[in-house]
Amino acid sequence: MANFKELVVWKKAHALAVDSVKTATRIRQAHLTSLKSQLVRAAISVPTNIVEGTGQESDRDFCRFLRYSVNSANELEYHLILAVDLSIIPKDDFARLNAQAEEVQKMLHGLLRSLRKPRPQKHPDLA
């Protein structure tokens, strides 16, 4: 598998995680600790699963981790929606983070599609 640091989707997911954690650290209300924690965990899980996937031995296993990453990005997107609807984070933070999350989701889906495409088989005599 590829070196995760060379994957554009990992770079974007890492930037999303950093930005999400910085935004979440500004949530100070004690009764929102759970939401803050869930937001951070989901954000960090997106690039983490990409990293774990690149360590797998097959494209099929890599795809499994990419799907985990998509699921975490979806979860993050919901936590952001909830946070902005409850006026916990400013609308401009939501707009920026949500746009980043959507971009990462699209990139993950594209990578999944490309990995699922059958690759041409080499003829045994040409190997």
C-alpha cells in the first residue's frame, strides 16, 4: 500500500482533524463535554483509519478502513450540524469545517471507487 503521508486525502483529512480539534477546544461549557469529545474523536478517526488502511496487505482490507473513515466523516458532519444548531460553534466555523468534511468524503468515495475497479490481469507468460 501507499505511504499515507503521500495521499492527498490523508493530508486533507489531517487538516480537517487539526481544524476540528482547535474548534472543539473553544467549547468550554461543562455540560457539553460529551459532544466536544465525540466531535474530536470522530475528527481524529477520519485520518487515523486512512493510516491504518495503508498498512493492510490487500486493497480489499484498505477499502474496509476507508469505509470506516467515511463513517467517521459522516459522524463528524452530524456533530458539526448539532453544534451549530445549538449555537455551540459559530456559523463560520461550521461552514469551513463542513466544507472540509464534504471534500474529504468525496475524495474517500473516489478512492474507494478506484480501488474497486478490476485491474487488468497480466498474462502468466509475461510476468
